[in-house]
Amino acid sequence: EPSIRLLGSGKIDVKPMITHTFKFEESVEAFERAAEHRPTDVKLQIKVDEGN
């Protein structure tokens, strides 16, 4: 819980840790890539369009 609170507070910038962003429509590709355990991937992000 302390780490979640710290992240939620905005005191830690996690953006530099995101190595690749996928559109929601590319979710299957994102999970397949995560399963590959590539050494260059730190965090993969699936972006959800909140406007739809």
C-alpha cells in the first residue's frame, strides 16, 4: 500500500519506465509481447481512449 500511495501522489514520475504504449485495439499484441519477456521492455502500457 505505501508504494501505491506514493505513486498516486505523483511524487514518482513513472513515464520514463514505460518503454512501449499500445492502443486498446492492440491489447492482444501487448500481452503477447509481455509474454516474450524482452530485456528492453520495462513496462508496457495499454492506452484506453476515455472518449468512447
